[in-house]
Amino acid sequence: MQSFPKPTVARSWPTVNPRPLVPIESPPGPLDLPSLPSPPRSFSFESTYTLTTHIIPAAYPRSTPDVTLPVVNLRTTDKEVRKANVTKATQELLDIKDKSLKGELVGGSRKVLWNCVNRYVRKGGRPSNAGKRSVTLFCLHANGFPKEIWEPTLKNLVASTESSPLGPQIDEIWTWEAVQHGDSAILNEKNLGALFDWRDNTRDILNFLLNYLPSSATSGPLPTHLTRLPKAVSESRKVHGFQDRTFFTVGHSLGGGTSCLAAYHCPALFPTLVLVDPVILPVGSYDNEGLWAYVSGAIQRRDSWASREEALRLFSAVPFFAAWDPEVLKIYVECALRPNPDGGVQLKMSGMQEAVVFADTTVAYEVFELVASIDDRVELRWVLPGQGRENELGGESLRPYRAWRRETNVSNVIIPKAGHLIAQEAPRELAQDLFQFLQRKYGAIKSNL
């Protein structure tokens, strides 16, 4: 596949004075442990993997205070009134974010939030073939999508790893879900407010990897609520990483930007980081008009349907969704929606919460500045779109500068048919590139004879 060459014309950007992460504390106990919000389900590669869902406390405390969400009436049939309501709510959200950045809203919420994660563990555990290396895969989603959105990509990826005699073998996969997304959103819906700092997704990621991810992959069961690890294990991971895992991280969009920030702060946890069109941008990439469109568009999006069948039919007729791989769209309808009291279905993640996430652009600028300083031992692989709007994430003209922000131990590839939503539009092509990259990096262990 094609890739972006290193830019020949140097460019520089002013500092945004990246902020530190708020230290993570143990949440106060005893905790009222929630139940899983969704029942067990079948999935496309269950012949070789077993799926379970787990819950952990999110990083505590939060980086931002509790701020009440704007109230917006979208049910009115008067189009002008509805438009005015959306405009008012959009301005309120952006004003709240602006006040936070100016230091006018201080303190951090001490409400306990939760993250859900999916675990796909290979049946039979580690390979009997000593020449195949075992890999743990960690996948992080874009804004607005549940953790299951990765399954079409994963199905194609494990089909390749299982059929290849040279490996590597993926013994365990964990898919992440941010606090206001998917099943996590259901657990947290009473405690989510109008202010979200992307640094908290980074802190949540680090909290999981340092304090809860089991030390090794086994085919045995794990408790729904993962056990917090001893402090000595967490401290060792900060310095030495995972002693019994070959760890491979893939982050898309929001997941790419926030996992990259995690790698900056704790590089030992991220020997390899694949950034799927991450929201990592030079300062000024967002203009006011574009930001307004993202936030207002999320606020006013439809959030309920008479049935999943109706939702799928209507989504399929919309160009935004029609560009997706059909299997991804079906997974979205299955896992991003939940039953509502009216007998229909509704989004697990509200449009308002999607807008709250869109409202934060600062971390994208901070991470762009910091990428150049990430430890060179972290191998970076950028997966970038060949399609998309010119003003989307800085457009094509900025993609080479993003991909080469750090110039060592880095590579990039272009997925020609996809726009920003690579995991949704081109899961097969993404899986193929991931497999080839894994094969090059962790292929069969060569004999010394």
C-alpha cells in the first residue's frame, strides 16, 4: 500500500503548554458494584475465541468538576424552534468548555464512574507450536462507537493469524469502552455531565493497564469485576511494562489520540502503538465553524427508533452510514442501541454526550506537540485515510506532518478507499494491514540451527 513520504518543507507550530495528568487515586470503598448492563451475545469468531465483558472503576477523581448538562427540547415539531434549541445547547456546551480551559471551573468530580471492557480469549490458550509468538491486542474506539465496533476487523484479523503457520497468534484481545460510550454509558448515565476532558480517557486507559489487566493471558474465566492488582505490580509495570505479555495497541480517532498520550506518560506499556487516523492535530486545525458542526450535529442526531430493523433500514439510506461495511453497520445496530421503555430502541450513548466529547479539542493539540517526545522504543504505526473531506482532521495536506511528527521508529500506510472512519468503512483492509504488520514484527521465531 501507499504511504506518506517525509515532508520536505519543514513547518513549526507554537506550543500549547501541554498539561499534566491528574494523579490517579483508589476510589473510596466499599463500592456498590454494578451488574453488567447487557446480556451475553454471540459474535462472529466465537469458534476460536470466548467473549466475556468486565467492569472496572474509572480513574478517580476526574479532571473536571460536575457540570449539569444543558436541557434541550428536540421533540418539538416546529423546525425553527428546534433549530434555536440546538443552537442554544451548542453554545452552552462550548461556553462551559471555554470556562474550564480558562480556569473558571475548578476541581474534579469525585463521583465513581465505570469502564466496561470486552475480553476475547483464544480457546485452548497459548500455542502448542513453540515457533508462534503469543500477542495480546488492545483496541480503543472512536467517539460515538461501542467497544464491539472492532469485531468485523478482529474477525478478519484472527482469520489470518489462525490460518498462518508462521504466526503470530493472538491469545487475548481486550476492547476498550470510554465512560460515556456503549455499556459504560448505561452504568454511568446518572453521573455524566456537560464537561469531559480527553485526558480522563487517557487516565482511564492507564488505570486499566496499570491496576487491573491480569498479568498474563489464560483461557480460564475472570471475574466480572476485575480485581485490583497489588501496588508493587502497578509500579513495576510503569518501568518494565508487561513481563508476560507481548502487548500491541490499536487506537482509532479518540482512542488513538488518548492512547498516544498514555504512551507519552507511560511508554513501557506500549511497545507498539497503531494509530488509526488519530485525533492528533497541530494547534488551530479546528475552526469555529467545524467545531460547531460536530457539536451541534451530535446534539440533534436522532436517538430512538421503533425497532432495530427500522434503525438498520434508515441508517442504510443515509450516506454517512451507507459508506460503512455492512457487517460493521449491523454490529452498530446490535451493540450501540438498547431497548427503551416505549418498546423500541435508543442509543446507549446520547447525542448530548457525543457532543460533550467533541467539544474538547485541546488534547488533540497537546498530543501533537508531545508525539515528538514519545520514547523511541514505542514503535508508532499511522494508518491514514485516502478519502475524506479536505477539512477533516486537518485534511490531506497535514497528514504527512502528523505521520512524521516523530521521525524515528515510525511508519505509515494509506487505506485508499476509506475516510476518517477506517474501522467502519474498511475493516478488511485494516485487518490485512494489521496482520502484515504483526507478521513482520512478531512472526515465527526463527531457529538458531
